[in-house]
Amino acid sequence: MAEPTDRAPSTILIVDDEKNIRRTLQMVLEGEGYTTLEAETAEQALSILQAPDRPVDLAIFDVKLPAMSGLEALDRMRNDKALESTPVIVISGHATVHDAVAAIKLGAADFFEKPLARERVLVSVRNVLERAALRQRLSGLEAEASRRYEMIGASPPMRRLFTDIEKVAPTKASVLIAGESGTGKELISRAIHVLSPRKDAPFVKVNCAAIPRELIESELFGHEKGSFTGAQARKRGFFEQAHGGTLFLDEIGDMDLAAQAKVLRALQQGEISRVGSEHVIHVDVRVLAATNKDLEAEVKVGRFRDDLFFRLAVFPIKSPPLRERIEDIPLLAQAFLETFCRENGMKVKIIDESTVAALRARKWPGNVRELKNVVERAAILSAGDRITIADLPEDPHANPFEEEETGAGDSEPPELDEGTPMPPRAVTGERMTLREYRDRAERQYIVDTLRELEWNISRAALTLGVERTNLHKKIRAYGIKRGEG
């Protein structure tokens, strides 16, 4: 079956000192739509493989070659960063079990004997290329996942955080991550796991606040079949699933006191028992915990065990709120924008400077999570390749009544927007419509209020009982100019 025509054909390098073998493989492979290159020696093949302008998707090496053998060439490839992932098929005219085993140990994707059977060659080539494509796609997905969990920031609080993570990650110490919702506590826990000796073992996340109180013990430690109503089969708990790796207990402050006692035992003794069983299971788990509560205050009022608190807080880490790292907003916003555009097949946009300034001026009680949502919504609303202030959703946390120390609230109202209604027409003996009368009265009342308050927009909005943004809209709509009245 020929390769699909919607992508470039795979390039296959044929390495054999016998011209007839090279010619046969060339005809078979090119007949199926592949592109081929040829080499008579292993040295020539390595030179072709290392050339940056001639990428090779698959190499077929004969074992017996002049000077360097095919197996020696394969060994060199597997020790070369640039070539280690290039798939190789090994062929031989005098195959031995030893050669076949050696080839597979060195990372050959397949091994077969001469004379070459057409179907055998094509099936092997197709399977090897498909596996390589899957590995490449998986690698891309892993890289994308890594970017998702990448922590961004250059502010002093973030530099201190990075230092803490680097120090504690290689240890076995429990870590308590405290911070407001939306500050990236899970990202911190994943960074600790990735930088730890347990990075290749499981990372298991548990949201303690999302598990009903009556099920938390079963979820954490597992249960035996029939141990309670609904337990239709044995279940491994999160501690067992995380064996050898890291268990992240998010929102630990919401955990029931009874479950806290069993978690403490698991941490102190490395032992758990499934619900409905007396059998003790030994687990090797590093626990990272996170909370948006003041656990010390929770301990004082009896809602959290002090012994568990001290066991978890061997190394406390603070996840800084966005308001303490305002200088990171441009980096975060652009990173969120690029990720969103890439994931949704959009051309990557940029955020103009005035928009960045507007983002920096916001309050951000929802922290980084709120910033991400705002940027993604702006990307959807934006018509061009640049995010402007007009694309930003209205700030729900803005206080329209606060005084503007810079005097911005006392400035000239904005110019009239296109498409806004014009001021009501003057009365010239002809009666106005009810709508015109209402608009005329509202306009005059706004002008009178602004004049009395010396054209202070914020104070006028407070007096009129409207949000400042709405007052600005009415000023534009009615064409009100500073000083009239």
C-alpha cells in the first residue's frame, strides 16, 4: 500500500555493498512511493545520516560491510544524540542467532535474512515507520504537556519559589504548598515531582474537597469487594496507585478528621489497609499537600490535626498571588495567548502595550487562572492579529466609585463611538416622542450632576447610582462635552 499523498514520502537509506541488493530494495520501495538513498559502506551511510539537509526516516543496514559492520554503525547511531531515534532494520545473508540478538539489543527495529521477500520487506518497513511516527507524536504530546505545566515568571517572588523547589525536590521531605485559589499550587507540586528522583514513577493528584466525606477513606486507601454497599470489586486506593511516586493531596484543609488520622499513619509508618481488610500494605509514597486555608488557624480551632500539620509542613512553600508578581503579567499573558492560538489552530497573536498596561492595572482576585481566562476570551473576541483593550472583557472587580488619584476620572469624556445614538433633537414647536423626552431629560440630569461635582466622573457615577463604565457610555452617546451647562 502506498503512503498517503497528503504528506511528504518517507526517505529510506539502503546500506549494502552488493549493488544488486541495493537495486532490488530501491525498486521495491520506490514502487510503493518511498524515496530512497544508497550507500555502499557504513562510513558513507553515517555521513549521509548526519547531513542536516537530507533527513532520513529509516535506514536498512546489511550486517557484513567493508571495514565497519552494520552492527558497529548501529551502535554508533545509538550513542549519537542526533541519530539515536532514527529507526534501523538490519538484514543479513548469513544470519546467526547471535547477530539477530545483538541487533535487537542495539535497538534495531527489525532483523531479517536474505534473499529478501518483497512482502516481508514492505510489511516491516511500514510497521517500523508507523511506530516511529507514533513515537514522534507521543514525544510532541509530552512536550506539549510539559509546556502546560511550565511555571512562568521572573519576579522576585517567583525566583524565590524556583529556588525553594530546586532545593526540596531531590529530597524525600513532605511539602505543604499554601496559596490562594488560582495561583498554581498544582504546577508547583508537578515541578517538585519532575525534578525529583521519582520523576519516572506515578504522579497521582487527589482533590480532597471533591470527594464526599463517606468515600474519602475508600478513595485514599482502597477497599475490598463487599466491604460496603456498592463495593462490587476490589479497588486500589490513591496511596497504592502512587507507590514509588508522588501523591498530591490538593485542598488538604477540607479533609475529614477521621481520614486525617489514617493519612498520618500512612505517612509515619508507610502502611495502609484497604477498607474491609486487616491486611497491611506497605507503600512508598512522597506526599505533597496544598491548601488555600490557614492551616495553623484550622489547627487552633480543632478542624485540622496538629500532628498531621507538622508532618506535612516539613518544608512549607508559599504560592504567591498575582498581585505580588504584577511584573510577570506580560510573560504569562503572551504565553497563554500563544498556547490558546496553537491549540485552536489560530494564527498566533500578540498583545499590544496598552492592553498589557490595562491587564497590569486589574485586581486579579482569581489570580493566574483568571488571567488565563481573560486572555483566552480576548483571543476569541479579537478580529485581527493583535489583542487590544477593546477585546478585553469588562473587569467584574473594578470599583466604579473609587477616586482616581491620577485625575483620569476628571478627564474629557471619550470621543463618540461609531453607531451610538445622537443626542435628542431640540424642541421647535413639534412635540417630541416619549423616547426623545426621556433621553433629553437623562442627558440634562447627567450634565447637571457632572457640573455640580466639577466633572468628576467617579463621584458622578456614585451619585447617579451607575457604574463608571456605563456613565462613560452615556456621555459618548449623548455627545456631552466637558464644561457645558
